[in-house]
Amino acid sequence: MDWDKLRIFHAVAEAGSFTHAGETLNLSQSAISRQISSLEQSLKVPLFHRHARGLILTEQGEELFLTAHDVFHKLSMAEARLTDIKERPQGTLRITTTVGFGSAWLTPRMKEFLDLYPEIDVSIVLVYDDLDLAMREADVAIRLTPPRQPDLIQRHLASTENIVYASADYLKEHGMPRTPEDLDNHKIITFGEEVGDQTALIPTLNFLLEAGTKGGRLRKPILQVNNIYGIYRAVLSGVGIGALPNYFFEGSSNLVHILPELHSPQTEIYFVYPEELRQSARIAVFRDFLIRKFLEGRQKKQSNSDTYS
């Protein structure tokens, strides 16, 4: 089978039209059409149903596409491994994590990583759904739940918990809650329900709804937001009291830490990547960078604790 024709077929199947595939491959529509027709003739089967709105794979075309997709995926992995054989880590690194963790913790630390490894081209995808690492939707993930796929390597990075905050303006207007039971008389901001694959985290994030209550009673929130940064902004503006992850703040906060005796259930943070990237240099240096930054954070927290004890 002609590899060049197979490459063009794969691009056409993904694009759904000769025109869009031509834009990707920098070839004319007529040139692509000729290559596809030639491939169909050599295989003696039609690969596409052609109609006015585009192309649809035939049953034979679907089977060939699945095989070609697997082949090109393996070639991409081989290219990545060959790139990492070089002395200096380089190549693309696509990272995915949650919106809150990525915005509050990861992105502020990326300057240091990029200064250390300027030949690594980094992109960060912030979503609540878990991207499929096996299908290379991303190279690595930082997740707040254990990975469910058996073919992924995971490294535990840290444990985190949520801390209760309010703004000074809110406390001036509504008073300081002295016990968890006092939250019955306050406005509570919680995490919303539209959080994709992170739904299992909701009881941990929303522990204020039942803190200090009896008989399984839940408080009614004044506001629900499906984004940690959105909760932070709402708390900061004085809407109410909210719980935010302890990784959210570096140094001093412009919010008031209240009810320090309240501790949410811990959330575990994992670094996850596919088995085939085990030997990747760019994965290894990013993993080691994360481990070092979490260790520095723990040491700084311990130092601050010793200072004020």
C-alpha cells in the first residue's frame, strides 16, 4: 500500500472533505481527489460515499481509517521517543489539568520551567473532563482523582484540603462565625454540579453545606459556581463564605481565614502519563519539576508554621 496515498486518505477521513484536507496538506482538491481515486482502484473497494455536503466513510473505508489511525499514532509516538533520545529535552509537551489547579497553581510556576527548558514547546489545556492520554489528546495530566485507565503511569504529588475564607467586607456586614454551627446564619458559596469527570470531588469541595449540621441536613447555598476561580472571585467580592484549596494562595491572602478548626476531606493530586512515554526526557524533567515545586511548598509551609509557633 502506498504510504503517501494512505497519509492523504487519513487526512481526508479526519477532515471530512477534500477541501479541508487540502488546506491541511497544502495540496489542491483535484490532486487529493486523484490520489484517493487511485487508492480505491488499487484496493478495488470504495472508501468514501460522496455527496454534496461532504464525504462519509464506507464500511471498508472505516476499517482502513481505524488501522491507519493506529499506525500514524504509533509513528507519532516513535517520533516523540526519537526526539527525546537527544541530549537536551525538547519537543512538544501538552499538559492537561483542572481549571482551578491550572489557573491558581500551575501557570504561575511555568516561567521557571520554560526558562530551564526553552526547547520544550508547552501547551496547557484546562478542562474538568479527563482527556484521553492513550489517544494522545494530551501527553501528561495533573489530576485530582486517581486515573481509571490501567495503562497509565501515576505518581502521587501531594495531598490538599480546602480552607474556609471570607472577605473583610463580608465579615464586617455579617459578623464572624465562631463555630461551624454559626454557618446556618451565613451565606455559603459552593461548587456547582457541571464539572465533567470531577463530579466525585463535589462532596469534598462542598463540605461547608453540612459542616456543623446534624442528621445529614444540608444548607442551601446562596450561590453555586462550577469553577474554583469563580468561587474565589465571589468570596473576594463579599457574596459569601467559601472553601478554597490550600494550593490556591501563595504567601498572604487578601481574604480572611475563618473557622481554622474546619478541615475538608483531603484531595490527592497525581501526575499521570501513558506507559509508552515512560522513557521520554521531556516527561521526566516536567515530572521532576513538579515534585520539586510541591516539596518547596511543603518546606515553606513548615517554615512559616515554625515561625509563628
